[in-house]
Amino acid sequence: MRTTSRPTPALARFASPVTAVLLAVALVAAQVATVVAAEEPLNYVPRSGTSVVNKDYQGNKFINQFFKWPSNWSMKRLKDYATTGIEIQTVFHCTTSCWVARCGEVKSWDSNLPSAYRDTPLGDNCSYPQPTVGSSITSNLVVNRNYSVFIRPYTSGTVGAGEAVRVRYSLTHKEPIWCGLGPEWCMFDLDGRNVINWTQHTHGVKGWTFP
């Protein structure tokens, strides 16, 4: 007696020609999405700017970031998706002590970014305080406009011997379910790029360009 073997459940999924075609289409789409994801993240970082960590005439320290996008292509990822945003982080690496106190909380701030907000330090590593300001609606960004972020963080008055500064631009994604608490609670990092890394002991000014 001849017996007919039954396909296993895993193989049965490929038994239909239509299913096989759909699977092939899905695989191609996944490959395209992977390529796009690999290429697009860089199309959110400004291409040039100036970073300032300084103090005013009263000795109060502050942070200024100046930057711009020179073309629609350079901000493509920020314009194409309604749920994307950007955050500008000034990250302090302190091996001993750090003049940025209270885990990078911000005393005062200002920015001409559209729908600007001050990010919460909740969840940050307090060994690397990172005062942060972001934009939750980046579709309103304008090519070649000079944007700026001003931050006056809480300070400790001391400067560590190994203190260094890293300026980072992070692509963010909006989770609307949390936005009722404010944009600082519903924007989450997708990707990030450093534009400056430099050591400074009191203050500094540095221009930069991004490839």
C-alpha cells in the first residue's frame, strides 16, 4: 500500500502559489525597508553649526547651540514623517566632578525650533548629565534658517579635571498615547549622531560641520 506523506505545518504555508508570491513580495519589501532605514537616518542631522559652553558677565554658565539644514534632502527624515522629531543634547562627561548639576535639569531655556520643548532627564544616566531641548513637529522646519537652542542648567560651581562635552543630535519618534503629559514624555530616541567631541575645563566655542 502506497502512503502519501502529509506536508508539515511549516511546509504547508508554502503550498499555495499565491502564498509564495506574497512571501516573495514581503521579503523584497523588507529588504527595501532595511536599505531605506540604513540610508535615511542621516537625513536629519544639521550640516553645520556652532556650539558654545560659556558664562555671562555675572559668571552664570550657559549653553548655546546654533545650527541649520542647507537643503530639503538634509532634513528629509524630519519632513517625511509626522511622528518624527529631533533633540539637541549637550552631554557632559565628568570623571571627577561636574559643573552641570542635578542630572542635567534645566533652570531656563529658549529655542526658535518649531514646537520646542525641554526634555525631562528622567531615565538619563546622571554620570553623564545631558541638558536637552527638542522639537516635536519638525515638518515646520525651514531650509537655511538659523536655529538655536539656549540652556541655562543648574550648576554645582565645580569643574572636573576630566570634564568633556559631546553635542549630539537625536532623531526621535512620537508615541501619541503619552503626549497628553507633554512632548517631553512621548518622544523617544530612534537614532543619534555626535557632531562635536571636545575637552573643556571652563568654557569653549567650537564650530562644526557634518558630512
